[in-house]
Amino acid sequence: MTEASDTVVDVRNDVLEPQDRPVPEGWFDRVRHGEAWRSMFRHPHLDTPRGRALQSFSNVFLHVYPVKVPARVLKVRYSWRLGYIASVLFGVLLATGVYLMFFYTPSVTSAYGDMQQLRTGVGFGQLIRNVHRWSAHLMVLVVILHLVRVFFAGAYKRPRQFNWVLGIVLLAITLGFSFTGYLLPWDQLSYWAVTVGTNLVNYIPVLGDTLRDLLIGGEQIGQATLLRFYALHVAVLPVSLALVLMIHIWRVRKDGFAVKRGGVGAFAEESTDVTPIASVTAVTNVAADGRRVRLLGVVDRESVTAEERLTDDTVFTWPHMLVRHVVVGLGTVAVVLTLGVLFAAPLRGLANPNETPEPAKAPWYFVGLQELLSHFDPLVAGIFVPAGALITLIALPYIDRNPATESRYRKVAITIFSIVLLVALVLTVLGALFRGPGWEFIAPWQHSYLEL
Amino acid sequence: MKLTRRSLLESGWKLGGGFLALIAGWTSWELLRPLKAGGASGKIKLGSASSYAPGTATYVNAARLWVANADGHLFALSQKCPHLGCRIPFCESSGRFECPCHGSVFDIGGEWISGPSPRGMDQHPLSIEGDILVVDTSQRINGPDPGAAVFLTPATGPSCSGKG
């Protein structure tokens, strides 16, 4: 259905109260007009612009989205849907994770056996574990790509500074998710990757030893570590991620959709001449055409809202955006399902504290750091570099005062970010693919030591 | 500042909130702080001191450490690499400790030779009661700083990890 046809309102159907409509004959329609149904869904399905708007306002699931979005947001290139894909992967991880919890005990004596049992004795157990594993890796990758995309689009700038910070928090939680989950199979891969990862904490001045012991629950990785990582993985981190994600999505709506801005800080595409009314929570006013307009809040001056646009280029989220999201969501699930069918999640031998495998690699997203550690002092490579990177990322929108979002006006920022990105990529590829026993250089075509 | 009922209540809320945060922090610490009990800790007898021949390194599973004899000097060396905690095996052919994770190499006395480790292998205090060697695993001494090698001798053969 085109937008032009959306605007043609059939007056006979554009009613607000369902009791005003004749009750259809079919049993399903009778249920839909019953009191129980109406108590859940306060507005019936009315296939008109007004009906869809009312349903969106009164339905929590549809209200996650704005009722209307700018037409350009529908283009894939606008965001590559990376944030949405990450959310879908989180959903897949929750669903498969709950399934896995039914078959897993966080005990050093049984965890590895549970993994083996899952592979051989549980219907679709191996597939679910594979999908969980690949979704986790993919989520880390997609969240990183989302961050990179937002940077290059300049979408972290005013008024979205805080949402960028929330995004960094979400990235940290995602990494925490993946890292804590890494230990749970209790095999050689997980044991030594987590050993290497947690020992980085030792290099924090003064508090390092205490923090590491607090994280792993003792001096060595053991039962206390497994239980702590499990509790973090299945309770603390999911709740944290869900809470921060809710605020993140809410801010996306409240901050408006990002637009290109020229070098002088003014909106190139859309005017923001409207003067905000300070400290107003609800104002009823009469517009020029005589309609009564109610403002339910004041948004930031630089947010682009429908009221500020000279021309209405918006389309209804439902169905235009929703259909696209359903397709991308199904595509994401199809990809992880295909990966799960084709590639088995690794399971090495039972964790053995007395035998370090050669090489012992950290998970791929930390292997760049491991590579850096082989060249520099651990205090520099293990603490200063990652902590510095994290602090810089968080502070970025407050450091970068250039209001422009177009790349031609942001050459310095884009060059620095690209160099850092390239270095991180080279280190990761080097550590993941080109390192063998004793951390010696070895070409991947000679022997692959890639650990996922 | 004039003390009013409102300001007193505001201060009371802040103090109460701070007190609750303190209690929550203390309780969390008590719940989550690592327990020292369990594992290999305390004094462990390692058998006769004369059973550890010069130039050898013997792994003691009960204490999870290496007992090395470097020119007649006995050391109880932690198996954990000071770099990132990997277990360090002893390479019989080279007569050196070689970490498989990042390639740190130590001589038979646990002294740093090469690699990213910030120091030599950590040690536990040893004592001899009669002829019996006793190690105190509850105490750990940081390994010697790089450059302080005393027992460094040429490798006795090829390296196990290709490092030297």
C-alpha cells in the first residue's frame, strides 16, 4: 500500500469506539469485539492512518516505535539496521540461553559432562548450543559495527551524546556477556582463555590482585569462578542489558533521527527555527489553521521533530518500518540458524589446570589485546590502552566539539578513528590467525589456530 | 546556613541514603570476597631434599608447583606465569621453563630470560626439617626482576616452543 492511499480516509471505518461498529458474524471477530479482548487491546484494528496511530499509541509493542518515521529512515543505508540486528540477536540468545539452562549445572564436576550430554543426548541440544555460540559472536561483531557506523555518521553528536555513552555501556555489557559465557563449558579452551583474560586485571595498580580475586572468587579459577560467571551471565548481565537497552531505544525516539549537518552546526536539511518553550510539560494551544495542538513535552532544540519540518516526509511506521524489521529479523535468525547447522560450537577436552594448551588464546575480541601484550609492558597494553580507549570512547561526544556530521568537515576525527580501528583490526587478525604455539608467527594456511 | 525542618529532612535523607549504600557495599563485599580456605595452602612436605638432583625440575602435584635445583640451590617455583597466569611447563631439552601462551622463558632458577613476563617466576618459601623439604604455599614471593639472572646457563638443547 502506498502512502498516498493511506491518506484517503474512509469515514465509515474511521471510528474510535468498537461498540459503534456492527459486530461481524465470525467467531474470531466476536472475540475481538468482546470485553476481554478490548481490555487487552484498547483499540480495534482500523485500517486507516488514524486507526493505526491510535493503536500504536495504546499498544506497548507498537509504541516502541514512533507512529511515523521520516521516509529516509526506511533506506537500508540509513543505519544498516545494525542496532536492530543486535537486539534480535539478544532475543535469540535469551531464547536459546533459557533452553540451555535446563540442561546445565554450573559445577566443575558436571558442567563439561552437561556439554557432552547436550551434544549427544538432548534433542536439538547441539543445534541450540551452536546457535547460541554463533549468535553471541555475531552480537559482539554487530555491536562493534553499530558503534563504527554511528561514529562515521556523526550520530553521537548533540543531542545524542548520552545515548552514545549508553551504547558504549551496552558494548561493555555485551563483551561481559560473551566473556562470562566463554567459561561455562569448562573445557580447555574456556578455562585458559578466561585465565589469560582475568589475569589482565592483575596489572591494575594497587587493587589489581584484590579485584581479580573478587572476580574469580579465589586465587585460581575454580568452582567459585564458574558460579560467579554463571550468575553474571544468566542474571546480572541480562537484566542490566535489558534496562540499558530500554533507555537506549527510548532515547533514539526522544533524540530524533540523525540528519546530515553542514560545517557550521546548522541543520542542512531541516530547519530548527522553532523556539522551545522552557519548563512546559503540557500546553494547549490553537494552531494557525484553527486546530488545537497539545504539546506533551519539550524536546531538545536540535532534535528533529515532526513539528519542525517544513514538509511532511514521514510515513507510518506500521506497516512500512515494521515490515522491514520483520524481514531483517527473520534474515538474522536464518543466518544464525544456518551457521548453527553448518558449524559446531567447539568443545575441547575437560579443563585441566595442569596443562596449558599451545597456544592459549583469548576470545577473538580480546585477542588483539593479547597480541599487544606480547609487544608491550602489561601495564601499558593490558590496562592503559584498553582503559584509555574506553574512557576516550565514553568522552568522545564531549571532546569532539565540531558540530558537523558530514565527513568532509570531520577529517581529523575520522582519520584518527580510522587509524585506531585499523590498528585494532590488524592486531586482532594477527593474534587470531597468525599466532601459534609459544605465540610464534605462523601463517594460517600452514596451520590454523583460530579459536572461536 | 539556617537549620529548618526542610533542610534537616533533606540532610536526613542524604545521610540515610549514604548509610544504606555503605551497608549494601559492606554486605556485598562480605558475600563476594574470595575465601582463602580450600586449595593447596599451608605447609606441605616435599620429601627428601636430596631426591632433587642438580639441574632438574620436578613437578609436585599436591602443591601445584615446581621444585627446581639450580646448582644446588632449591626453589619452590609457582607454576603460574607472572605474565598472564598460564601454566609454565619445564622443557627438558632446553633445561628451561617456557610459557606456551606468550613465549616467556625462564632459567632453571625461575629467573627471567626473555618474553613479556614482567619478572621471574614467583616462589614459595622453602625450609628443611631434618632432611625433609617443606614448602609454605600460603606465602608467595614475587620472582626476581629481569636482568638479575644468576643461574643463567646456555640452553642444554632445542627449545620446546621455538623460543630461546
